[in-house]
Amino acid sequence: MAAKGGNGKGNGGKANGGTYAATLTISPDPVACCGAVFSGSGSAYFPSSFAYVNIHTPRTLYATSVATDASGNMYFEHPTAEAGTYTVEVFQYKRKKLVLMAQADLVVTE
């Protein structure tokens, strides 16, 4: 599933009047449970930095970080642990504040 922006409504998160246009694509979607691996990728993140990824499952929150390249692209992989809808959020720091850059949902089937 592809999502744009940072407020979960597809129109970007805003800070100081600006709009972030980061993307987040989750693949495959849907994905099988348990132990199958899904990937997340995106562009338009702050370059040569870190992105902080939160993966909310029905019962657990997983948190990790990934590096962004010089063009502002990022990529990660994560295994499934239980069936249900997962929400994946990607944050970055902007002016010492953590900003939600993009968000997408993922369906994990039995």
C-alpha cells in the first residue's frame, strides 16, 4: 500500500507552514502471517539522515531506525508476527522536533 504525507490523510504533515511530501510504500500488501517479511520504501525524506519507523501491530509496537541516502530515499524490511492490520509510521527530526513524515496501513492475513 502506498501512502503520502504525514498525517494519515494523504495530504502531508505540516510544520511551520510547510508541507512534507514524503512517500511510504509497503509491499506486499496484504502479506501472510507469521514470519513472512514485508518491506517499506519511500522517497522525499531528509537526505543523509535517519528515519524512525514505528510498526503498530494489534498487540505490539516495534520501533527501529533506518538511514536515508543522499537523495532522501529509505528502505526497511520487517517480519510479520500476528494477523491483523498494522500501521507503519515514519518520523524524522526537523528543527529538533520529531515530525511524522508518512504513514501507511498493512493487512496481515492468517
